[in-house]
Amino acid sequence: MFGLKEVAEGSRPLLDFVHDKLPQWLGLSPDKSFTLERVHPETIRQRREFNGAKKLFLDMGTFRGFHLHLCKLRVLQNGKIQLFASPREAEEFHRRTSAS
């Protein structure tokens, strides 16, 4: 999903929120039935590993989500998207750029 603000779902489970909104977003009839499948648990686990690094960039206002298909953190720095394959790499970049 792209273009959703962080915690747009409020206190509702994300899957329920998406299930309710999808017909509106796709211009489907509200009574159209469909099934949503969850993201692979391995991808979820990999993204959770970035939680600490993600918070650093959220606090700076530079977090831009995750790269499509790969578990890479996306950050906008000086007008350029930076991709990080590991939380450690992202945290080191944050230390270097926030120190200057």
C-alpha cells in the first residue's frame, strides 16, 4: 500500500481498514466480495527489525516507507532517496548525517 499516512487506520486493525476502504479506492461496488491476504510473515519480521532506525528518520521527517518487493528502508535526504538493507546501515547513516 502506498500513499497512506502512518496510522491512518486509527485504532482499527489495518486489515479491516483496508477491507472497508478498498472498494472506494478502486471504484468498486460496496457489496463486491473479495478476500485480502496478509503480507508474508518473513517480510513483516524483516521490517520490524527496522523499527529503531525507522523512528530516527520519522523524528527527522525523512522516512519514506519501504522499497517495493525488498525489505529496504527508504529515506529522503537532501532531495535524494537513500535505501538501506539493514537497520545497522540506516542507523550509521543517521549518525553521520545528524552529526553535521
